[in-house]
Amino acid sequence: MNRFIRTLIVLVLINLWCLSEGSAQGVASAMNTEEAVTMADTMRSNGKIYVVLAVVLLIQAGLFVMLWSLDRKLSKLEA
């Protein structure tokens, strides 16, 4: 269980780092900056950015549940 908690903390920290503004600026600089800002403004004004955020959070929650259940099954097999 301790190993699972450490893995979960590392995954959360990696996700936070990837979602940080520094990473977003790196993506925006790879694309045309003006085009990236326009796309983000359009999605934000239409409210679609919340749909994207909800889908990303749903996928991450599913991955965490899958890891948790896999850890439980492995713990039962080890015992």
C-alpha cells in the first residue's frame, strides 16, 4: 500500500507539472502563438474548455481507479 501511495503522489505531481503554465507556454511556442491564443479564447468563450477539462479529469480518474484496483489484486496475490 505504501508503494501505491508513492506512485500515486508521483503521478499527481507529474500531471500538475504537465498542466503548469510553463508546459502550456512550450506548447504555445511550438504552434503559432497568435493561433494558439485565439483557439483558447474561442473555446473558453464557447464554454467548450470545460468539456475538455471534464474529459481529461474523467480519464485520469479512470486511470487512478484502475491502478488502485490492480494494486489491491496484486496485494491479495502476494499475501
